[in-house]
Amino acid sequence: MNVYLRFGRPHCVQRIDPLRSRAFFNPGAVFGRIWWEANAYGSTRWELMVLQAGTPWQTLQRIVGIAPGATVLLHVRGPKKVPVALQLIDAIGAQPIHCADVAPGYWRTVHNRLAGRTEALVYTPEQHAAHLRAETLI
């Protein structure tokens, strides 16, 4: 079993042993997690989740390996959907935008579009600027 962070800014990382570590995130932080498993016949599990760490008194979703839980922004499984989501993450990473700073609403939209088998749009700098302006108003 391979579970690792695809992106995010952990507050701190605790090493358990040379192969395992535990990441801690500030409330509201966004991060991406990949869960990949294989056996002698090939891949058996492809899963990508974009999660938002909970804030105090917020209702959270229980997720294996995430304590105490998080809000799921994007959840895709399978050899067809995960590579599409990874391409979108790579496209964001090619811009001067960190994936952890992307608007949570964008990740929800990607989730819905992939679930509906429609094309997911790439996050643009204009969308990011609008998100940052909206953040200053809150």
C-alpha cells in the first residue's frame, strides 16, 4: 500500500520510521492524497482525494488514515479518472499557483464534472485572482 501527499503545506511532519511519516495541517489547509496499491497482476487501487483540514466545531467526514477527519473536495478512483485529475494538478503546478492555494470550489467543480463524465476545465490565473479577491472580502 502506498499512501502519500501529492501536494499541500503540512504544519509539521513527524517521521515514524524511514518509510513512514505523519503530516499535520493547520485548520482549513487544502492538501492532496494519493492511495495506490498493486499486486503481481497490476494496480488494484487508484484513488486521489483533495481534502480540506477541519476547523474547530466543524462537521468532518471520516476518512481512513486522516484523523480526526476532513472535508472532501475531490474524490476520484480508477485508472481512467485519477490520471485526468493528476493532469489537472500538473497543469496548475505549471502555473505560478500552488495547488494548496486553489479555490476549494474549483476542486468541488472538478469532482462533479468527473463524476458526470464531462470535461474538467483547467484552473486559470484569472480564477485564482478572483478567489484571492473574494478571500480578502471575507
